Amino acid sequence: MPQPRFDSDADFRASVGRTLQSLMMQADEIDSDDLDVRYTPGNLQIVFEDVGATFVLSQQTPTHELWLSANLTAWHFVHGEGGWIERDSGEDMLQLLGRLVSEKVGESVTFRS
């Protein structure tokens, strides 16, 4: 299992901020009329208005994790050498998020680091 790689909470928050802002910009590029992307420091929401669904990525400073809530399921990601990895399954966060968003918008979505 990957272990957190941050020397301080400030380093963690800065990394999460860069990650969430990048994902926000990429999600904004998705061509879907019912998609609304909302960012606040430490939190990214992707709202699918037509189907009434919301995906939430949120920082968890005490554990240095990013948590994703989507489709009544939660995932917990730690930062490893290759990026954000689900702590139990080892799944890559960007691949998982791309798959989940693709299912909602009905087209292939790929997120990059």
C-alpha cells in the first residue's frame, strides 16, 4: 500500500490544490450541457444536473488523503510515486474518475496529471 509522501500539512494542501485545480480545468472542457464543476479550496464537486448526481473529491488533511464520493461509494486515495492511488485497491484515481465521469456523460473522458 502506498504511504503518504508529504512532509507537512501545508505540502499536502498545496499538492491537493494543484490536483483539484487541474481536474477542474479538465472537467470544464468536457462537452456536456448538464455538467457543472464547482471548486473551493480542498474540495471539487462535479455535478451532473440532468441525473441529479454529484461527485465530490475532498482533502482529508489529518490522513493526507483525497476522498472521492460518487455513486453511493467512497474511495480513499494516498499519494504515491505515480500519483494518487486508492489505498485499498491500488487503483489510479485519474483512471477511476475518468471511468465514472464517462459513464455519466456517455462519452470517453480521460483525466491527466
